[in-house]
Amino acid sequence: MGTRRSYHHGNLKQALLRASLDLIRKVGPGAFTLREVARRAGVSHNAPYRHFRDKEELLAALAAQGFDRLTAAMTKAAEPASGPLERFRLSGRGYVEFALRYPQHFAVMFEGSGRLDLYPQTQAAGERAFGTLVRYVEACQAEGVLPPGDARPFALLAWSMVHGVAKLAISGRLPMSRPADVLRFTDTATGALWRGLAHAFAPVS
């Protein structure tokens, strides 16, 4: 019989998360058990319960990790921007880049059947991601590119559009498959959206 792996304090949780992602890649976010995660991680079947009460709690941890990576991806993509509107647009590219790089996280965040919003860590991470878009909208409003008022509807519109592109891309439903082509399409789509918004809300002379 093979020997079980031993982990230093703190490493077991990360090993379980990595094993879960590998399993999700094969069977999706719903069709696995903690016992199978433990087997893939090379630990006893009781080991996951040291960190997670059940499978949903493990998925919530993965979703929180995913939202934090999404926030980082949007922020990094927006860094080269020369102004608030371009920063807002480039954050959409970061969203799709995240989905292409971390499709298993994306699936857990948006396709799982559990109530991940019941977990404070996951909810907070999701709010940080959405809040990033809200701040970009507010910067556009401060520059007069978008009208004043509640920034959340504009952020939600942007989120919805790039989420659709990301979902189509990772499910193979776009006519292009190379990541570079998907990102060029994203730039075209977000550019059209931002120009449309700016034109629609331009003051009438």
C-alpha cells in the first residue's frame, strides 16, 4: 500500500484546494465528494474535515479565492490605462483573461448550485470584485464621461457583458479559440459598449 502524504501546518488546506480544482476540471463543481478530494490529495478521507465542514464550504473557499484573483486580474489589466474610461474598458479584458486562465474557479463562482453567498468570506470577495468596477465607473463619472448617480447599474452592465464573453469563450461557443483572438474580441466589444454609453449620455447641445 502507498503511504499517505504528510503536510506541514497550513499546507493541507492548499493541497485539498488544488486537488478539488483538478477534480472540477474533470467532473464539474457538483459531481465530487470530499472523500475523492482526499484520495486525490493523498490524505486520509477524514483529513478534509480539519478545514471544511462539508463540500459546500470547500467550494465557498475556492469561490472566494477566485473572486480575489478576479479582482487582481481586473486591476492589473487596467494599470496601463491613460484615463478612467480606458481603465474601465481594460478591466473587462482582465475579467476575460481571468476566466481563460482559471476556468475551474470561474465554474465554481458562477455555476455551482450551492448558496455561496451565505459564506462571509466568499461574499466579501465577490463584493470586492464588483466594487472594483464600481470605482472605475465613479472615476468616469468624476471626469464627466458618464452621468452622475448610482454607479452600480453601469458596473452591472459592464459585468454582464464581459461575463457573457467569458462564458462563451471557455465553453467553446465563440468562433475564435485562441486566447489572443478572444481578448481582441473582448476589446472590440467593451470599446463599443463604452463608446455607446458615452454617446448615449452626452449632453445635448
